[in-house]
Amino acid sequence: MKISGDALDRARRIKLIIFDVDGVLTDGGLRIGERGEVFKVFHSRDGFGITLAQSCGIKTAIITGRNSEINSYRASELKISVVMQGQMNKRDAYKKIKEQFDLTDEEICYIADDVIDLPVFVQVGFGAAVGDASEDVIERAHFVANNFGGHGAVREILEFILKAKGFWQEIIARYTSPDFDDKKLTALNQ
């Protein structure tokens, strides 16, 4: 794990988290069926972490270079606000998302793994990398997860942000309360 000296301060300002997909929300592997269908594996704790962040008022979005029905399906399942696929120029997509939410760079986190992400990664206020990201991304990251993409790295990063913003204790209190009602949850182990 790598945490820059100002990572906590940067994480406290976050109002929007943008995810890459392949190598971040998945392990980067593409399983291709005999008819050309693509299969991807997503980590359930990453999904639940996204749900927890959203329950604390943090917005979410995806910018990915690949077009994939499974990306749309997973994003819909997790209620991710904006999904921009087929974006080889991620900076243009980022600019549109930033304007849509009327946020500054300092209020945005981007979670990345590879050099295609660098134009956005170096612009945001909090750049976070999965543990197996390319060295060029790791060098520029404010936070590097121990876990690899698709193996809980997103959850690790989200917990860091939620703790920095003071939400984590509230989340734990919610789940350990004698009045906890699991029927009120919008998603469990997504």
C-alpha cells in the first residue's frame, strides 16, 4: 500500500468517484465464449463498497475504453449514475462528467490501473490505483491499494475515502445496531 502525505486531506474532499472497468472493477481478464460473448468477473465486496459510498451521498461514474453489455448491466445493478463506454479519449469523457455534476477536479477521485487512464488520473484531486496497476500509474497515485483490480481493491480504496470523510463509523454503527433492518438495504453483497 502507498499513501501520499496529503491523501487523507484529498480523500475528505471527494464528492464523485469515477471507475475504470477492466483491471479495476474486474481483474482485467476477458473470457470470450465460442460465439464471441465476453464474460467478466466482478468482486462482490467492491460492489457493496460502491453501494455504501452512494448511501453516504457520494456520486459514482464509469469511464471505460471498452463497450460491453456486461459493463452496462453491472453499472445498472449498482445504480452508477453515469456510464461512458468506448471512451479511448478519457479526458473528454471526464470533462463532460465534471460539468454534469458541477464539480472541481479536487472533488473527484479516479480509480485506475493503466496508462490510458493517466490523462484523467493526473487531473483529479485524488488518484487511486489498484495494487497491480502499471508502474506509471502507481508513481502518480495518491493511494495504492494492496489488493489487485477485481480482487477487492476498489473496496479498499472506498473504505479509505469513507473513513477520511468520517462516514465509516456511522456505517459500522448502522450494521451493528440492535435496530438494524436488512429489509431497508438497497443492496446487500452486491
